[in-house]
Amino acid sequence: MKPGRRARAPVLLCAVCLLAVSLTGCGKSAEKKAVADPAAEESPQKPAKVEAFGTIIATRNRAIGLDFPAAVADVRVIQGQLVKRGDLLAELDLSVFRSQVEAARQAVTIGELKLRQLERDYEQEGAAAARDYRTLTNSIDAAEAEIDELAADLGRRDRLYQSRKDPEIRRRENELSAAKDELAKASEELDRRKMLSDAGAVPQQEASDAVAAVESKSATVRTLQLALESFLADRGRELSERRLELAQKRAELANLEIKLAGITNPAVTAIETQRETLKGLQVQRDTLASRLERSFLDGDRVVCDLDEAVVSEVSCAKGDVFIESGKVLTLTDLSSLIAIANVPEEFIKDVRTDAPVTIKPVADPKRRYRGTVVSVSSMAKDNNGETVVPVRIALTDNDGFLKPNFNIDVVIGESEEEAAASNADAKGVPSKP
């Protein structure tokens, strides 16, 4: 034992005793205070404020790309530049692609001329065979439409029948159920009146009336039961007849197709083939032409099609050539800005959706913006060795100063009045009472 240890032992013992007495007294005092003021425990507490760091991000990026050949004549913007609707972004040389579009239009014109020539030849040759062919074709089309309609109606009726959801079936089942309930009530009333009659409390006639009522209700139940069974049987027969009718229609269609296969009409076949070819040419022409009708294209110019955006990426340079496709640039939509706050995991329990938020940009700490908590991430992440939970915040009063990737400080749970008072204190201005 080191010197002095034995001498200090009594002093330490006394100190421990005094501390125990003091703590006991404090505990009793706290108990008395709790008893004397129970309302203190029930007084509502203000929601906790949570401070965190975050970033301004954009939820919508507009990638402007081409899916056709083009050459970049000039790029008129740089990365980070602010642009508005209609501003010129780049100039293109679309001569190669416009030649392709014109060639597609000419191919359609030639196809239309060829079809008209075939139709004129058809009018002069083989009209009789063509009429038969057309008649059979129309009959087949009508038969197919009728079969489709009949099959759809049969399927609907069969589903209603199998699931007992047919309105008439449900009505009859409800009537039967109600009649059974009435029979049960009448039976209970009969038992009650028999017991009273046997005890001499009511006349025998009342018991007889109750028996008659039960017999009447029983007859009603039997009638409704038989009617329901008869109706179900009728519906079943109707479905069987419709299935037979559908099978007959399909057999008739097969006979028509056999007859059609026996008719040879080269003129009609050539016309139908040319019509299909023309449809393909028209689709190709329309597809190519539609590529020049993008919202960001104004002739050979690429323009901004957003109200306000920033150029987040320039993916081409003057002189670049896109053989089949290529990306020009990317715009970040400034109307889609939100805040993402990284809240330490130990404070996330105090964050709730719809909570008010004060946002302070690091770029100008004197500015204050308001926001609202939209959602809290269901997954935490590591942020420089600290576990945080991302919180999504909607901006309510962005005046254009906040930019994508700005760093911010946020206070979650701070009301607008508290934020105003805090801002006044920070500027040395007395807050309003």
C-alpha cells in the first residue's frame, strides 16, 4: 500500500456517506415535486429541432441526344451556363439526314403511283374473280369479328355464372336467404308461443297461427329454392347453346377460308402486297420525319426546351459527326431542385414528414429558405465514417439563388417564426415579441 492511503480511508468513507444522504434527500424532494405538480409531466413538449448538413440536388436532368446522322456545326454554351426556354445551345448540319427523309418521301410517292397502276389494271382484268375474292374476304372478316364478339360474351357470362356474380343469380340468392331468415324467425316465434300456450299464458289459437306461419314460410323457401335451381339450370343450358353456336361459327369460318384458298387472283394478290409495302414505306417516312419534330429542335438549331435550366454536361464539340446517333448535352431542370439532408442516425427519430425546415446555404449564410420534409430514407449510409440517413426536403421559396450541388445547413422542426427570430438574433436585430 502506498503512503497516505490508510490515512485517507476514513475521510473517503465519510464523503461516501454524506453523498448517499444527499442523494436520498434529493430523491424525496423530486418525489414531492412530482406529487405536488402532476401537470408538469403532462405539459406538451415542443418537437425537437435537428440540425444537419446537406446538398441541393436536381431530380430531373434532360439529356439531349440525336438518333439520326448529324454534324455539330457549333456549340454555343459551356458547362454550368444558365439557359432559358428558347436559348440557342448548338447548331447542327442535318443535310445528310434530311436527304434520307426526302428519299423516304419519294419512295412513298413511287409506291402510291405503283398501287394506283395495279388498281387500274385490276379494273380491266379479272373483275369477276376479284369480286368473289373480295366477297369471301369480307365474309371472313365479318365472321372473325362475330366470333370474337361471341367468344368475349361467352367468357363474360361463364365467369359470372361460375363466380355467382350474375345480378339475377345474386338477386334470387338474396331472396332465398331473406326467406330462410324469415322462416328461422317464424320457427322461434312458434317455439315461444307453444311454450306460452302449454303454460296457459296465451290462447291455443296463437300457437296454431304460428304453426301456419311456419308452414307458409317453409313453402316460400321451397319455392324460391326450386326457382333458383331452375334458373341456374337454364343459365347452364344457355351457356352450352352459346358454346355450340361458337363452335358452329368457327366451322363456318374454316369453310370460308378453304374456299378463299381455292381462288387464284394474281391481280388482287399483287394489290394487297403493294398495299402492305406502301404501309411500310409510310411508317418509315413518318418515323424519320418525326425525329426532326423534337421539342429541342428548331430547324438546324438545338434550343433549350425548359423554362430555366443549367448546362450540366456538354458531350460534343464543334466538328463532331454522329454516324447514327450521339449525345449533344445535358440540362439540369432548375424547377426540380430539392434538398437532401444527411441526418445522423442518433437524431433521425426526431424527424417527421411534413416538418418545417430552415435552409441556410453555405454560399451565403445570411440567407434563409423554407422547406418541408417530404420523406425519410428507409436505408442509412456511410458519410465519411458517420452513419447518416438521407432526408428529402421540398423547397418552398427558392428565389433562384440556390444552385445544384450547393452545400447547405438545415434545421428540421424549426417554425417560420423561430427561424425569423434566429435570423434576427444572428444579425443583431431584436426579435419581435
